[in-house]
Amino acid sequence: MKLTVEDNSLQVAKNFEKQVREQPQIVKTALGRTAEFLMGIIKQRTSQGISADGNAFPPYSTKPYFFNITPRSATPTYKTFQGGYKEYRTFMGRQNNKVNLDFFGNMLSNITQKSSPTEAIIYFASKFENTKALGNQKKRKFFAIGQREQIPIINKFMQEFKKLSIIKWANEKI
């Protein structure tokens, strides 16, 4: 997911381009902090079982399925669960009443970001966790920016940019 700064206003765009040219490190840092803020929003919302559009995630599948019940073992052991993934979660000692995309905690903790003066990118560092996230994203839209999250994200960028600009200005005056 890329986080970029866009605006329909030509003047705002020109001013932003000027800031990128004149203060690239400040813009990069502000975008990076904004990306970290967004990562927190995604993790918190997902742990509550809410999708980017604000709706609850669909429930875990109850369609019969064949699972490896020793996923971290060198020798896999398989079992059929008539109650599907929901029953498998119970068998493995996990809660199954609220969908939160958390089994071992690896996928969401693998979200990271990198930023430049023009954009911040949020991604999964591990190829395995990225593949898992893509599968989850198909059923439950969690890795996205919700409509209600857009303004707080923009405000966070502006707050960070302003704070960093003031610090730079104060340091130049000393």
C-alpha cells in the first residue's frame, strides 16, 4: 500500500513540491511517522475484527476442512474438522467468536514501512506473511485506508510536518 500526498488544489501541490525540494528530510520523516500511525490504525482495527470499510469481518468458515494440526512441527499431522476453520481454531486453543486475523501474531507484526520525500510505502516484510495477508485481504479487507481514517491520517502528516519544521527553524535560530 502506498501512502502519497495528493490534493486537487494547484497551489497546495506547488507548495508541497517546494517543501519536498527545500526540506526533503522533514517531508520524509513526516511521511514515515504518518505511515507508522496508519500501521497502528490497521493493527488496532483488525484486532477489533473491523474491516477498512467499518464493517465487522465475516465469520470464520464452518465448511469442513483438512488441516495440519502441527503447523510448527517438522512432521505434519493432519485432521479433518467438520466445523471448518472455526473448529480448527478452537482445537488449537484460539478464540473463534471474533475474527481478528490473529493466530500466532506473525502477520500483523510483520507490517513495516519505508519512506522517501515523496511517498511512504506500507508492506509486509516477509514474503510468507505477505502471501498470507493477500489471502486474508480477499475475504476481509483489512489492509486499506477506510473513509473515516483519511482525515486523521492527513492531519497526522500535517502535525508531524509542522512540528519538524518548527524544530528545524528553532535550531537554525540558535
